[in-house]
Amino acid sequence: MKKITVFLLMILISMTSANFCLGNEKKNHTCFRIVDSNKDGEITFQEFEKFFGNDTERFKKADLNKNGRLSHDEYHELLGHGS
């Protein structure tokens, strides 16, 4: 619960009206950038786990190309935001 609260707080702090997680916005959303802590453009399971817990099944389901990392589009499909 604490991790989710911190995540939501980070989103609120860094959120702008044009850069929040909506399906019709440009790439590089605020929520994706927060989870992508090393800023390499992909989310590893270790990064994912910090916010979503040890949910390997959910991560594997979202990893459509099975490369062990979530692309921007895979991550937003997972959240239901579209890409």
C-alpha cells in the first residue's frame, strides 16, 4: 500500500495537464517515466516490481514480445491506457 501511495504521489507531483497517462497523448508519459527508473525506455521486472509487487504472471502477460522488458506500448496496454 505504501508503494502505491508513493507512486501516486510521484505522479501528482510530476503531472502536467498535457503529460498524464491518457491514451491520446504523446509517447513518454509521466507514469511510464516514473516506473522506468533507469530511463532506458523500457521497464524491467525489477522496476515493475517496485510499484506492482512480485506479480510475475502479470508482467509476463504484458511482455508481448517476450524479451523480459516492457516497452512503452506494452506497459500502457497492461494499464488499459492504449498506446
